[in-house]
Amino acid sequence: MKTENELLQHIYQNASMATFTLTKLLENLEEKDNKIKDATEDILKEYEQFAKTSKQLLQEQKIIPQEESMMAKMGASMGIKKEVINDNSDASMAEMLIQGISMGSLEMQKKIKAYEKKIDEETLKLAKSFLKFQENAIEKLKKYL
């Protein structure tokens, strides 16, 4: 697989997994009175857009986008449910989201550094845009801590 495809695949997996987990979180918070829900929905929409764009670019190159495993999704789903049951305060939810997004952001930084000299400009621009979005999402969530 070409390096830009590996980077696109990473963006797709990260964005689609984030879409899954944020959707699960919002489902778990549905009956709750959390102020963080609007910010979470905004972040979810952005992740959905990055998943759609990266998937489209992969498909244009005749590559089937690979999703995270069902086990990873089940683990994330159970973890979210447990966190919401234990403490569904906005601060706790923000902390959980910041940790998840930070892990993705660090991984994205590593990927950009590893691939930036080897990939096309469009893929690099998307990767940098994705990283910037993640960094902005973290800042947006910090006000709930």
C-alpha cells in the first residue's frame, strides 16, 4: 500500500472510530442533563466529515477502507457505558473525550512526521487539517473541566 494510502487509512479509522464512540456517548447521555452534549455533537459532525472524505479518497484509489474491529468497538462501547454510570458530569465526560482525542492527535502527529516527505499534497493537507481539528476539539472541551 502506498504511504498516502496508509495515512488516509489511518485518518479513516480514527475518524470512523471516533464517530462510533461519540455516537455511543451521546446515546448514553440522552436522558441526562449534560451541557457538553452540544459540543460533542459538533465534534461528531466534524469526525463524520473526515471519515467521509478519507473514505472517498481511498475508494477513488480502489482501496476498501478498513474499520476498527468489532472487539475494539465493543470495548469502547462498554467503557463509555461504565464511565457514564460512574460519573456523567461534564468534567468527567470532557476528561474522557480529551484523553481519547489526545491519543488520536499524538498518533496523527507521528504519522504526519513519518509520511510528510513521501505523500502527495492533498493527503498531507487533509492530515494536517485533521490534526488541527483534533487540537481545536481538545481546546473546546477544556472549558468543561
